[in-house]
Amino acid sequence: MNLSDDISQGLKPLGNSSAINDECFMKLLDMCVSVILESEETRRLSQLGNMKLDVLKAAYASLLSVLIEAARHNVDSEVLSSMLAQDHNFSSSRAEKLVKCYVENRTKLQASLSHIGKHPPHIVDANWTLDYCIKDSSLDHVGKLQYLIQIQAETCDESMDFKKITKKIKFVCTVEELQDFVSKLKDAVKHVERLAVV
């Protein structure tokens, strides 16, 4: 997980208990989680204490970025803890508090992030079998190859406490239709790669 220099600078006061005390750190952490999860309780940064507002804003933005990026990349708790301690000079107690909060809310954070924008289900698996169709119910004699394809796609369901739901999509196609499908997928991948470079 790579963080920009601005985020790294904003994390420095969070690792130092003399710059931001433990009570303020925990309130800031709770605020960040509630903002990402879009809960109703929101506080103002000025209510956190009598610290410099610009330092609090930078720390708040950096903490939000760390939580979002960690959830986005599904970062392991050990990796996050070592990154905070080694790269950003967090004390072990502060890193432990942040990691504990992240682990407790990881699935909710990921589910909340998955609702940003319009995204199709994420394909996690595909299975196929090749069959030779000798006879069809509508025709007497067919005699051609058919592929039976099953794709498993994953989505998050907000009504079920942000649980991941796997849907199975099944379809049948001929060799020519499958070749056309694969070429369209390759074209889509090339197009996305071109957009990612820009």
C-alpha cells in the first residue's frame, strides 16, 4: 500500500502522542470510520480540542486515506501495523488501536466503498465444459460443439449487513460465439488499460 508524501506528512502528528493526545486520536478515528460508513453522528474537528485546526485537518484527511486504502486493498492487520510502526513512526499502542478499529470495521468499510459509483458484480470464478450436441428438442439432428459456461460474480448486499453474495451466471454458446466473446473481452481489457495510463 503506497501512500503519498502529503498523507505521510499528515500521519506524523497521529503517531506522536504529544502532538495529538490519545483521547483526541480515538475521537478522530471514530469520526473517520463514521464518515466512511455514512453514519448519522458527525462531529466537527473544532470540537476535538484546542489544537491547531490545520494539523487536525491534515491528520483527519490522512487517517481517512489510510483507512480507505487499507480497506480497498484488503490489507492484512499485520501488514498495516508494521507499515504504521516502521514507515510512519506510530507507537505500538496507537498502531494497535488503529489496526483494531480497522479489523472490526473492515467488511463494513469495504461494503461502503463498494457502493460508491456504479459497479458491475466482481467476477471471482469461471467454469466451462465442452459438450457435443447430437440432437436438440427443436431439431432432429444438430451435430455441433457447445460450451456450457458458468461465471460466479460477487456483490455486497446492504440489506444483509454488508455480506458478500455470490451469484452464478450460466449460458451456452457455440465455438464461434465463444471466440467472439473472448475477443470482445480482450478489447475491453485493452481499452481499460489505455484509460488507466491516461
